[in-house]
Amino acid sequence: MEFNDVIKQFSERILSLKDTITTEESTKMSLVVPLFQLLGYEVFNPNEFCPEFCGGGGIKKGGMVV
């Protein structure tokens, strides 16, 4: 399957789920993690993927980058 087709399929998934995703965690598990997986990251390998990286800068000290 071509990458454009995969992205289109993923965008359709987002549209079908958007009304049922109500929390930060459900957003991460339903949309963010699958997107990184689609991009080729091994999301269950902590050496490659860190779901909550501590940014440490900006306005909010110790803020997380999800």
C-alpha cells in the first residue's frame, strides 16, 4: 500500500473516532501512538520511542512533550 493511501486511511480513522476520544490518554493511545507506528517507529521499544519526553524548558518547568 502506498504511503498516501496509508495516511488517507489513518485520517479516516481519526474522523471516525474523534467524537469518542475524550481524554489525553485515549488521544495518545488511539491517535498519537498509532501515527508514530505508521511512520515506522517501534513504539514499544524504549530505546527508540519515548511517549512522554520531559522537555524541561519554556513556561511550564518540567513539561512533558507527548
